[in-house]
Amino acid sequence: MRADVRQVADGTYLVHGSNTNWVILTDGDALTLIDTGYPGDRQLVLDSLAAVGGSPEAVTAVLITHAHNDHLGSAEHLRATYGTPVYLHEAEVPHARREFLQQVSVGAVLKNAWRPGVLPWLAHVLRSGGTEQHPVTAPEAFPVAEGPLDLPGRPVPVHAPGHTSGHAVYHLPDAGIVISGDALVSDHPTSRLRGPQLLPDMFHHERARAVASLDVIEGLAGDLLLPGHGPLHQGSVKAAAQQARERAV
Ligand SMILES: [Zn+2]
Ligand SMILES: [Zn+2]
């Protein structure tokens, strides 16, 4: 399998991994990598960096939306091998260390096995190392309390909790782009809906909080949504968040 890398704006690339997306922001030769796919996606991550003319050594920092195994997959590998800092919201730092786990269990997924798409998706999770734990040994909270990070692409982290307690989305205000992780997706193998939506209920640590965080996303100016799962969504981010909320009630 090859990484599906598409440029969506100047210096902004959306990568579709085996089942999860990640984003690469470039500024000259330097890169910011936002999320890292499943543990089994490592070669795809490296291929995607090469596809934009980069390399793991050129990654200034890894930003993580949230510490689920399908987003955290290669973060510790990059940190341990290249010394790349791994940044998350402060509430997500202990999750990345695996001091606790806010991820749906295989047992809970199996209770939903009757739903269309769940068993094939679970088979993919198991194949891709989705139940392996790869804690980050030294994750770091964002170095600034608010505003843009001094990293390629100058992403602005915004706390959007619920899916996990420390879930962050990343806003690129000048480009009008929101990188929404699992706080707002556009598709998932276990969903029958297409377009902006919350993930199915079983995936959220606190679903009511995830619904409330749609208000936060709604307030971010933009017309391009790069979600953690599903295709990019073109159109008002505000309207996308509203649509997901309507579907969630
Ligand atoms: Zn997740
Ligand atoms: Zn995910």
C-alpha cells in the first residue's frame, strides 16, 4: 500500500494512511507532522514525508490530536530515533504516556459487532497494531498557552475534549483550515453516514463533551476541514460542525 498524499493548500498536505489520516505542514525544508497513523502505518508515514520532499530528520515536531493508537502509532519511534519533540494538549500528555487509557476495548467493540462495517474494521485494527500500546515516554505539553505554535505552518492548537479528555484540533487561520482529528470526522468504516459527523458513540470517552466541543470547532473560521477519518471536507467549517451536531441528537 502507498500513502495517499494530497496537497490541499500551500505547504499543507493531507495523507490518507491505512484507515487514519495525518497532516504534513511544510515551511521551506522544515516540517510539522500532525498525527502518525497506526503502529503498522510507519512505512506509510515515512513514505509520505518523502513524497513532500522531506524526511524524518526534517520534522521539527510531531503534534498529536489525541493519544489513540491509530494516531499515536509512530510518535515514540520518531521521538526515540530522531529526538523529535512530541506535543499534545496538557490533558492528553498522561494519556500519551499510558498512565490511563481512554480507548474503546475490543470487548466493547464486539458488543457492536452486529453493526455494518464493525467486524472488517476490527480486523484492520488488529492487523495494523491498533491494540498494541506504544506509549510516548516523554510527551510534552504545547510550549505556549495560546496562539500559534512556533513550528512550520504555525498551527494554533484548540482544546476540543470529549473524544478524549485532552483532544486538540489545529487551526490554520490564515489558510482557513481546521485539522479536526477525531473531534469531527467525515466518514468511518463503521458509520453509514457520509460527510461531517461525530464518530459512532462507542469511540468517545465522554460523548456529551464531544458534542459540546462542536461549538468550539464551529467558532473556528475556515472553509476546509481535514479530519482524522474520511475525506477532506470542502465548505464552511462552521456548517460542518452544525451538521455533525444535528446528526448527533
Ligand atoms: Zn480516536
Ligand atoms: Zn481515530
